[in-house]
Amino acid sequence: MKASHQPGVTEFADGEASAAAIDEMIGAAHARLVHDFAIVRRPPARVGVVESRLGPLLAAESPRGLLALSFLDHSDGGATVAAIRQLFDPVEDRAVAVRAGAEIDRLLDGDASAVTGRVVDFSLVPSPFRRRAFQRLRTVPAGAVVTYQALAAAIGAPSGQRAIGNTMATNPVAIYVPCHRVIRSDGSVGNYGGGVDRKLMLLRSEGFKVDRGNRVPAGAVYGHWLSRIFCRPDCSAVRRAERRQWIIFGDAEHARHAGMRACKLCRPA
């Protein structure tokens, strides 16, 4: 080996690499390592506690969307964070809480569109069945509800009513994935992970009027998911069609607001 006349560069004997070539190889190796570590490194999840009129909520956002929203007094916040840690690196971020809190306040004040524009990240839902159920549920508009049985049928599992009930109990993104809009086949509101009182509060803020027995009101109408026609509950069209095609609106006004048109047979008000 002999020294080069150029400062900082060393020449090697025949058959050996030059310093420049070695530097180039090291640079290439470093680039590959950076790429590999980027694959291994978990993405961040920004986490914050929301103080809302519905009580304290744990909110989390990933780079792909809203990852979690859970009622802290009805769920184990530590378990939620532990589930997030399996896939993400949680980072406290108050802005996440402020944004979710403002949207929930708008919803409770009657602005049903406040939570519909959010992208939801279903990374915490590994089951394809449950993802289908949650994704279909997000198409049920404010001012409407769907039964557990109808939701099961809508995702191709007509006998999966119990599985849908279990799925709603595991919903990681309350309110934005509106499991409060799922009721029992007998018309009663049923259970809710955040408590029945919160379920009623959410339904009423969205314009769905529940009677004193916590049941679907007498003035409710049935909207057909495909035809976009709404009917009275006793209409022959309702009796003939498959259950999976119907969602229940509190009244005709909300059905029209959702883009439905009145049935010409039963002429709902």
C-alpha cells in the first residue's frame, strides 16, 4: 500500500479496492440498512385523552386515520394502549384529543356530519368478518338505525346475529364507527359499550327519537338500501324484501335527508 499524492485518498496495491470504492460500498450498505430499519420500525400512533360531554375518552390516530376511541370509564385504557403498542409506537399528543373533542361536541349539538369525514384505520380489527361489519355500519346514516340481524345479513351472514353483537362489543373506534346505531330486532335499543344512557344521547343528538320504553318510535319508516325507497313498517314491500336491505329511520324527514324517496304504495308521511 502506498500513499496517494491527493490528500485524504489512499491507493492500494493491485487487487485491492481504493478508499473511494470502499466509501461507495459503505454508503450503499448504509442506504440498505436505513431502508430495512424503516420497514422494521413501527409507525407512530398519537394518543390523547378527550374530556367530552360523553365523559373521558381515549383517542388515538395512526398515519392512516383514527385508530381508537374508547370510553375510559367503561373500558380498560391500559388494554387499549397495549393493543396499540403491538403495531405502533404510542406518542402523547394533545392535538388528537382537541380535534376529536371538537368533532364530538359538534355532533352532540346536532351536526351529524362532524364525524363522517374522518378516515378510520382498522388496524386493531384483525378479523375480516368484523371489518366488513364495521365498514358496512359506517354506511348507516345519522338519524337511522339497523338491527343486529339486518347488519349480519348485509355482510353475507344471515344467521350471524350473535356474532354481530360480539363484534359491536369489540368496536375500537366508538362513535365514528357508529355501533350506537345498532338495535335489537324487537325495536329496543339494546346494549352499548359506553352505557345505554350514552347510546340514547347519541341517537337523540342525531335526530332519532326513541320512545319512553327505549324502543323505535311509532313514526319510524323503513328505508331500502338498494332502491333508496322508504316505506311504512306495515307496507307489503317491507314484508317481501330481505331484512338485510332495510335500515330504520326515526321519521320520513330523516329518510328524505339521506336521499330516500317515499314509496308510492304506502305513501309514508
